[in-house]
Amino acid sequence: MRFSERKGYKEISKIIQTNDIGMDLRIALWNIFYTNATPYFSNVKDFKKIYWASYEKKTLDSLPANLTNRIKDIFLSGKWYEIYDFLEFALNYHELKRVAPSVNEALEKGLAAYRFINCVIVDITDKQEIEMLENALTDEVFPNVKAHLQRALELLSDRKSPDYRNSIKETISAVESIAKEISQKPKAELGEALKEIEKKGKLHGAMKSAFLNLYGYTSDANGIRHAMMDEPNLTADDAKFFLLVCTSFINYLKTKI
């Protein structure tokens, strides 16, 4: 992760890709499409013809011989939304529907904010969630909380070697840190700190129980924080879910100070 990203100088929306597609993801998506769609290019009656007439809205007698390169340009140099436009069109072509899982896997690994679901590209991360995370990462009042969240994001967004397990651990540690601050119990574990906040009338019991259940999931014998067990089968979506949920909870607790 670059210095600008660690220190919060690069927009979170560029890391969790909401209005952009980085070159690594562009290449991954193109390779998936090229590997799976190229066989159909040999028959002009199939995808090439449908693409040219239905997507480009061009006359069939003007169909270019180098259509593959034209489509490649969409992936490698087109606007980010043009890539999603094309994928939505292509993955609805009956011979290419089977490619959807591979596309979604690439989108997940690339921390894209979209997935192909039920024949359409849909948002899985909205603007409010991005703003919430950005606010937490620029908060200088609780430096320990910020440090844990920054580390969690760094581990999650490492394109070469993402560490989802430790990203989740850092996210939970950020919640523990804010709970200790608010409860004024610096040595308390999360459960004890949240109970103290509840006693002070600053946290509803149901919300405390809900979060402790989530915390328990990461702490049981097969959970994230059990260092002696085998690594769970975690994904980028798992780590991002914890990052967003815990950040929301952190911001909520800050309002109780």
C-alpha cells in the first residue's frame, strides 16, 4: 500500500473502487473476457454480430475485422462505467453467463464496489459507507482507533498479498480501542467495556448484544482470532463487511461521548 493511501491522502473510493477501475482489475476482467469470449468471435453469427448490431448500434455491413481490439480498448482505456456497461451486456449473452462467477471473483479481489447479480451490475458499497470510512480515517481525536482502521484497510487493499484475517483482527481492535476510551477502562476487554457503556446509559442492551455476537463469531474455536487454528476461508467481501460494520459502530459510539 502506498504512503498516500496509508496516510489517508488517497480517496477511499479509489481503494474500494466505486468510480474507478484500476489497471490491475481492467487487465483481469479483459483476460477473463478474452479467454471465454474469443472462441465465439470465429463465428460472425454469434457474439460479434450481436455486439455490433445491438450494443454499438451499427450496421452489420460495417462490422470491422479487428473487433477484438476495439473491445479490448474498452477494458484497458475506456471509462470505468463503460466497462460495466459492456460486462452487463456481454454476460447476458447466453454463452457467456457461465463467466459471471469468474467476473465476480475478479471484482471481489479488486475491491470493486459492484457485482454481477441477476443479470445486472449492482452496487454493494454505497457512497454513504465510503464517506463513513473516510471520516473515521481522518479523525485525529482517537489516534489508536485511526491506526487500527488504517492498518485494516492496508491489509485488505494489498493487491499482491491481501491479508483478510488480520484485516478483520485490526478492525475489531479498532472497536475495542474506542470502547476502552468511552468506558474509561483502558485495560478492559471489549465485552467488559461495552457493558460499562451500557451501564452509563449510552448503549442499548440489544445493540451491545448484537455486536458481541458478531465479536463472538470472530473469537470462537474456528474464528478469525484463534491463532492456533487453520486459516478460515476468508474473502475480500468478508473483510470489507467487518470494516464497514465496525466503522459504523465506531462512529456511533463517538456520538455517545
